[in-house]
Amino acid sequence: MGGVRRILLKTQLSPGDVLMLTAAIRDLHRSNPGQFQTDVRTHFPEVWTANPWITPMQETDPGVEVMEAHYPSIGEVGHSPRHFVEGYGRYLSEVLGVPVRTTAFRGDVHLTEEERERPSMVWDLLGARIPYWLIDAGGKFDFTVKWWSTERWQAVVDALKGRVLFVQVGAAAHFHPRLRGVLDLRGMTTVRDLVHLVHHAEGVLCPITFPMHLAAAVERPAGRSGIRPCVVVAGGREPLHWFAYPGHQVLHRVGALACCAETGCWKARTVPLGDRTRFDEPESLCADVDAATALPRCMAMIEPDEVVRALEGYLKGGVTRALKPAEQRVAEQAPRVSTGTAHDLTTITASTARLAFDAAARRLPEYPGGFEGRGIVLVATGRLYRSNAWIALKRLRATGCTLPVELWHWGGDDWNAEHAAWFGGLGTTAVSYEDARRRVGSGLSHPWALKVYAMRWSRFREILYLDADQVVLVDPTSLFEDPEYVRTGAMFWPDVARWSPDAAMWGFTGLAYRDEPEVQGGEALLDKSRVWRELALTLWMNEQHTFFYRYMVGDKDSYRLCWHKLGTPYGMSPYPVVDLGGIFRQRDSQGRWIWQHRIRPKWSPDHDNPVVPGFELDAECRADLEEWKAMEAHRTVGKQPGASDTVRVCV
């Protein structure tokens, strides 16, 4: 081996970057035959399957030179006609001191003989060999400026229905909302599966992404010559000469906007995602976001019909063909064959939270009407909260309050006929979530989220919501005349704490820091006819409680976040909460003590209840609790073991 140099190249970059490294290694060997042995360490070893230029070696082997692979020529793109396929090769030429000439305008992906002979996964699933196009309708979270909207991708699919079968691909960990009318393979393919799908594909439709590079790099089946068709929705992030391949139809806007007048902008994100990565820094953000679509303006300027025409050009030119009638019938079965998976706006993560929240805020319903009158709403789930609700309602009625009350519960085993009768005697209607969701939908699993759901779907137009562990001190009916409530249609009460400027929820909602008290979640006053959209957004956030409750305590601060997001004012009692040691005393805006929120300790029917100094109506509450315990004891006398006392109470 004498003078043969042994080079091991390393990179931790994306698959598209790794694919460009394959070109550099190919060109290194072709330009310097017999002078090098090469191996690689990347996150995507499947890119290197069957690659003839790779010789396995270890970093510790004698004579092995280990180096990080780079492509510094990307910094010259604004004033030099360089393509990405040259990037790593120029770097190797400089650091190794040898010529590295570009020998092919594509990456260097190789197939095994078994892969060449094996039919496409698409054909196996459909049971027929029909032509198909791959569509990548999403992207990674680091470069969201590359994304087009799901609605626009869908419009393209719909416009070509019956002529083109689209097969949707995309990594499960990335953002790829499901499209209708496609064969859905999102999250179901390895890198090697994707290579094989591209091998048999008629063409590829995508933004600037890995499948675009594969479209050029992967050989076509035997008997198919020429360039594989590819339509790229590119916008203005990157200059055309850096990424475009011969024969691809690239829809870009470089030169059409001030932010990319001469070269690409190279920005990372359209808006911050709140995940505290470097991609959220101001210098990484799009400078011209289209308000109507929330897309970079360069992407918003590309309409679906333009993409359709670009793809139709390949059909009209004859390099690919449309589906035949028999193939159309097979393609109609595709949407029912497979259901892939990937992150979308229903998958709330640190990367998707801001996107999903913004999208939810843009599609809020208007007030539908149909709600009447004023009333009080409580939620009591489980034995402990039922006993507290009994005390709360006994004390409420003792103030002389005659407002009707709805008491919401889960339904099923959470409620029975005796409970309905007892609370009915206090002017209370029992409402089952289990029955309500059959009428209006939703899939909650957290009792705090049920509070917002109950407010939204209560029969009352104007609502005073109270937690079941509240003890009112005066008749709260007058709150509906409070000037702040009358002005805004919503009134909340302050909590003891304030969020810091670095609280994660500021980023996840896209809101600027506000030095304001947190909102107490135990009470709220709402006129749904005036704040329906705000309440709808709050419910949406609480329906995503699996994520959002990690960063805030239940529902309580979702109200102010959603009101702020929509720019809607709300009233707030000017008096700070008084903490008696787990029991919060609150005043109305006139300064009257109005209720006591027994956060801890709650009234327990099973344990001793400690006396809390400063808590009013202690003796009365204890008497109410004893009454409840006696009723429950009488109810269970003679009950057979295992017998159910479930009675569904309809809305």
C-alpha cells in the first residue's frame, strides 16, 4: 500500500449534506486513482450502501487520517457560480493538496443488485405496477422558511387527481401533515427505503430537501434513460445555481424581492418556534412574512397552479406519463392502503407548539348563538371533589344566591342517580361530559381541561365559573354588573406568582414577556357572546394539555395567553390574593371579600380537616361535610359488592 493515504471523513450534518459528500469522495478517487482509501462516519450510513469508494477502517488504525468534512465554499455563493455538488470536493482538494474535479452533476448513490430487481414498495402495497410521484410536503424544524403550506400542497394533489398518483413521504420526527388522496408512507421508510422508492418513481415533488438531491443522484431503472423529473418549490432562501440540477423545474423568487434581490437570504425560520435554539435568533428569521398565509413572501408568491403547470410540463413533454384508466382505478385505492405518521399541527412538541398555536388562532369560529341567561358552572370529578362541591353549593345558597347552577362531571362511574337528586335539591343541573362530547366532540383526559370545556358548552351565555373547592362569602350575582366585566366581557382574578421573562410559554405562544400576575384558575366571569373566539382558543390549548401542562399549572394561565394572543382586553381584580397557607382569599373590584379558594387542604370526607387560621365559615363547612358523609353512608348501606350505581345524566 506504500503511498496510499487512508482518510476517514466525519460529519454530523443532514442526509442532504451527506449525499453531497458522496460526490466528493467519488470525485477524489476519479481524480486521483489508486492514491487514497476512504471511509466515513455519518448519521446516515444507508447513504453509503454498496458504495465502491468506501474501505472500512477504524480511527485508531495505523496511518488513518481523521478529519471533519466541510464545504466552506457556501460562503462564496453570493459572488461565485458554485453548486453544492462541488462543495466538499473543493474542501478536500485544499486540505489534501490534490486536484478534485467534479465528474458528475449529482450525488453518488449506488444500488445493490437485489434493489435493482426488487419491485417498489408502492407496487407491493397496491398489487399493481403503476407510475407514481413522490411528494415531500413538509420539512425539518430548523429551516421552516423552506416549508410551503399544507393547503397548497393539497391543492396540487387535488388538481392532478386521476392523472398522477402521489406517494407522500417524510421522516416521522419532522413536520409532514397528512395529505388526502395519496398513498401515505410518512414515517414508514428508512433512508434506504426512500432511495428505492426514488429509483422506481416517475418524479419527485418537494421543497429544497433530501428527496430533491436523491431525484438527481439515484439511477433510473433499466431501460429508463434521461433525467428523473423533479419539481421544486424553492422560494428565495437559496440562489438557484447552488442547489438546482439540470432538468429540474425549480420555482423560485430570488431577484423578485428586496430580501433576496441578488442571492438567497439563507434565513432559517419564518417565525420563532420558541424552542430556544439558535434558529430562533433574530438574524435567523425571515424578513418578509406574508400576513395572510403566514408563509415567507417568496413562498406565498408561488401558487398551486404554477406547481401544477410545472409538473404537467413533464407529462406533456412525454418524459413521464399520466395514469391510464385501469391505473386510475388502482390509484383510487391508495388512500385506504396505508396510514403513515409524522409531526403535524395535532402533534404538539417544543418544535410544533408555536406553529400549532398560531394556526389555531387563525381558524377560530364566530359566536354561534344558542346560549341563554346567566348561571354558575362548577366541575366535580371523583369522590373528593363531589364532597367539596356539596359544601360549595350549600354555602352559595346560604348567601341568598338564586342563580342556576350546572355541575359538570365525567359521566359513567363518576356519577349516579342519588348524586343527581341531592344536587338537584340545591337548584343544580348535573351535566355529563360523556354525553356532551357525543353532541359536540372533543377528547379530554384531564380534569383541569374539563373546566374550560364546561364553560364553553354550558347552556348559559354569561358564566361565573367556580372551582368545586370554592367557598363564597357573599352573593356573587352582582359581579355581572362589575364595570370591568361590562367593559370587556371577561374578568379574572390574580394569582400569587408572576412568570419570569424566560418562561417557556412566552416562546411557545409567540407572545412578548409581560410583567403581570398569573391568573387564578378557580374562578372566571365570561360573556360567551363577546369572548367566544378567546374561549375557543383557550379550550384548544387545554385539549393539548399533554404538552402545555408541562410548562404551566393546568388551565389557569391559558386564559390570559389566549386573550393576549387575540389582542383582547380582560378585567382583573385590582386586589392581590391573600394566601392563608394554601387557601386563597379574593376580593371583587370594590374590595369586598368574595370567596375563599381551598386549594389545599381540600375538605376530605376520609381524613381530619385541619383548622386554617383566617378561614371564614369553618363551622358551617364542617357541618355541610358531615351532612354529605351521612348521605353517602346511607346510600351505600346494603349495596352488593361489585354492584354498579352508574346512571348517565344527559345534558
